[in-house]
Amino acid sequence: MHLAYPAVLSALLFCTGLYGVLARRNAILVLMSVELMLNAVNLNLVAFDVWLSKTARDTLHSGQALTLFTIAIAAAEIGIGLAIVLAVHRSRGTSDIDRLRDTAEGHEDGTAGMPADGAADEKAEATA
């Protein structure tokens, strides 16, 4: 098989994953897109390892070893990532990335810069 086929497939997978990271708002879908990008890199590593092993007789197959290392790192990353997403979802009630980025811890009501001397009560009465 020619090297261009897996390289083009890898590029398409990587671009699909990149689009998913940039366009999605759900944290779980972003993690899935990152996994898609890592799998595209794995496909590229194995394809180039096979291509380079045809030229040299005594090879170490470092592309396949790096692929196994990347798979192990990706498994740990998805486990920790899902644990963080579930913990954030339980504490805040959403996994929407834009809503999580806009709110700080403990300041969901919008009174982050208000003094503690009752100015928040005056603002609430003025808006009511």
C-alpha cells in the first residue's frame, strides 16, 4: 500500500477532530475530538514506521512503540478528563464549556466585585 493513503486518511481524521475541538461546546464531545486527533497521529506513526521499515532491514519499529505509548497516555487522559467533567457537572449542573469559562468558582450570581457592606442588597432592591 502506498504511503499517501494512510497519510490522507490521517489528515482527514485530524481535521475532523480539530473542527470538533473548535466548534463543540460540550466538554465530552471535545474530549472525543481530542481522542480522534490522537488516533490520527497514531495512524501516521504506524504508516511512517511501516514505510521506513521497508528501506532498512534492522529497524526498531519506534513508530509502533510510540503508538503504544500514545494509546496509554490517551487512556489515562480520557479517564482523568471524564472524571473532571463529571465532577464539574455535579457541582455546577452543566458541562457547557462557554458557561463554565464565564463563571468563576463561587461567583455565579454576578457579584464578584461587590463590597461586603450591603451594596449587593442595595443593587438588588434597585433592580426590583
